[in-house]
Amino acid sequence: MRITIDTVEPEQILIYPVYQGESFPHRLSESHKQAGTVTWLYGRSEGEADVLAAGLGERKKLTLEKVRRAGGASARALLREDRSGSGTLVRHASPTGDDSKVAAAEWLQAWVEGWLLGLYRFDKYRNATKISREVDLNLRLEDWKELSQVELEAVVDSARNRAEGTMLARDWVNESPETLNPDAFVDWIIDHFKDKPVGVQVYRGQDLVDRGMNGLIAVGAGSKYAPALVELRYESNTELPLLALVGKAVTFDMGGMNVKTGSDISDARMDMGGAAAVIGCLDILVRQRAQVRVTALIAVADNLPDARAMLPSSVIRYPNGLTVQVANTDGEGRLVLADALIHAAKLGAAQAIDIATLTGNVGAALGLGIAGIWGDEDITRSLVEIGERNGERLWPMPLMEEYEAELRSNYADLRNVSTSTLAGAIIAALFIRRFVAEAMGWVHIDMAGTVQFKQDVGYAEAGATGYGARLLADYAVQYARKHESGEREVSL
């Protein structure tokens, strides 16, 4: 997937982004300029280039996500047509000279991101159906006069770094369960960051016992693979307050003794999507050499039924003094996140963001296109704004204090699931909040609905989306810049 700048290659396809209500060198109806459409216009004679028109709708309503999806749809259109080689992006200027509210660098980064993500295929286990052809993108310097060649290359590099981190998350979420288990996941993490400026600490066995990480111990008891907490530290600016990113990594969620049922529960392998998002985020930050101070905490376990598995009605004791009755072993994610959040406070984190494929309830409420977020209003506001720009959208959800009564237990301080079938995602967030240190800013993201697409959409193929990697990376950079700016203002 090469991206070249201002080179001429034979038999290139010309790719035109087109806007409704604006002229176009070729005959094209307004309906074919709507956002999300792609239309082929084939050359009528030998030597005449084929044209692909990618609709973006009205220029005044343009968003970066529309550009990103158009880039992905264009790349996928070339694959579907069995067109290997190179496509040249032709920037079609506005007749008024107004290029909307989207700046050129942002526009191009979004397009290239979408293009690269649109070409993604998880084909590790394909043979006869594997797509082996390559589709490259060529950019013309003359179309980007606002940018020098150095700036243009920097935009492309940034887009590639972000796409690579997202595709890493996709790969790991898509992976098959006989390959990805708690031991393998920990080894993969260590191997991925071994030559990078990232500190890695793995807590297993007696380490978990010594630290009172009894949620992980209980959830992982039914698996032949030991549970673990992986602590990754990337501190390129140690003067900043520490940001903790907490990811749930249940590599296969069979539900424990409250076993899941269904004709196809293969999605249970994707219950480590939150951890993949955190790891993809860290990958992006390292690639970009971002000046941040981040610790990633990955709570790794299998949730399987076995003679040693945690039983319904078991009681777990946490080091913050709370005891939890496990009313349902399929509510395991919150039990391991609790351990990680307590550990984040011990490390001195100023803020913590936990992200997890936690409840099917959030998908019932919000569908597959947007995740739910609970917690601190300022953190929530920043993440929602970022998500609107990069396409990883969030919807603020309430922490209904009166719903806490649903967590009351007759045997312990809390039960892990509600006594009701209603508001499951909200009650899960209320449970997790009980393990957050009072001085630590916190939000919880339930991404159970957004971890995968059931069919090809925009710049994502059916399967893992890689949701959260770019969202968290952008927030970490924004958080660092905000505090750097604040420090400079104080020093002045």
C-alpha cells in the first residue's frame, strides 16, 4: 500500500472527490455526488484514463468523517474491480475558492486514513479467497499548493501511523481463539513493544495475590491460562500528570458458569476490544513520538466454565475494602476493570479512562455506530468532540444515582449485576465508579456495540473496527498539550 507524491505511473485511475451542486469535468448526475457514493466512469478509448468519482455531498456540510469514508470507499472500489496498480487523487477545487471549514491538511489526512483502513483485510487464515493484489495511491503536488512537500509528507506519515495503530487493534480483535489466549496475548504485547521506548511490567500468579487483584484471579480461575495485569508505561514527558488507559482483555468470554448460549457465539473472542484499543492507541503515540505521559493497564483473562471456575454467589474482596457478590459470572468485565482502576490510583494517575466491550445493553440503546460514555463531564466533553472529528463517536450517558439500589447485595457490599433486566449499561458504570479513587478524574466507555461491523461499511470491512485507538491517542495528545500550556502560563 504505497503512497507516492507527484509521480507518474502508467494506466493510473483518476480519483475525483465530487460535491453536489458543483461542476465536474465529466457528466455525472447529482445523485452520484451524494456522500457515500462511488461511481466508475470508464475511458472510452485506449489511453484514456478511467475515472472514479467519490461523492462527498454538499461542500458546506463536509465533515472529516465523510472524507475518511470516501477515501475508504474509493480504495475498496478499486479492490472490488480487481484493479491493482495505482490511483491518482485529483483534488477538484471549489468554484468559489472556498474549501469549506475543513483545512487542506486535515482533509488529506482523513482521506489517506480512510484509504489505508479501507484496504485492510484480515486474511491470515484465507487461502483460495485471499486478495493478493496491491492498490497504491498517488498524490499530485499541484493539487496541494497550501502545503510544502515536507508538510505533505508529514500529513501522509501521520495518517499512516494512525491507520497502523488502528489496524493493529483490528488484527488482535479478529484473531481466532485457539491462537489468542491470555498467555499469547501477554507475549504478543511484550514482543510488540520490546524495541520501543515502552516499559512493560506483567503481574501474574503471586503478584496478583500480593496486590489483592482478586477480580482477575476469580474470573480467570476456569481457564488453563493464567490471568494477568499488563502495565505499559510510555513517558516521553515525565513532567505531565499521569494518564491511565485501562482496557478489558477477556480473550474469550464464554460467560463462565453462567454460560452463554446461541447458535454462533464466535463474537466472544472479541471481548478484548477495549484492550486492543488501548494498545493501538499506545502504538500510535509511540509511532508519532508524542510528548505524553501514559500508562496502559491491560486486564487479561479467559472467562470459561470449569471445575475450578468462579461460582455464582461467590464473594470477591478488593483492596479498597469493598466486597462483591458475583450474582452472574457473565458480568466479569467490571470485576477485572475494578482491579486495574485500583492499581491506576496506586500509580498516582490523575485521570483514568477505562474502555471495554462491557454490555450488550449499550448496543440495544445506541446501536453499532456509537459508544456510550459515563463519568467526568470535562473529560467526556473532550472525548465526544474528538470522536465527532475522527469518526469514533460517543454519546454521554447518565450515572443515575437512584439506580445504585440495584447493586445492593444481601451477602456483600455490592453485587456485580443488577437485580433488574433494565439499564444494564448504566448500572455497570455505577459499579465501576465504586472502584475509582475520589481524587482521580474518570470516564468509562462501553464499546460493545462499536467493536465490530456485521458488514462492510465505509473504511471498515466486516469484523473488527479498531474502535478507540485513534480516539484515545488524540485525547492523550490533547491532554498533554493542555497541561503543557497551563504550565507555561503559570511560569510566565
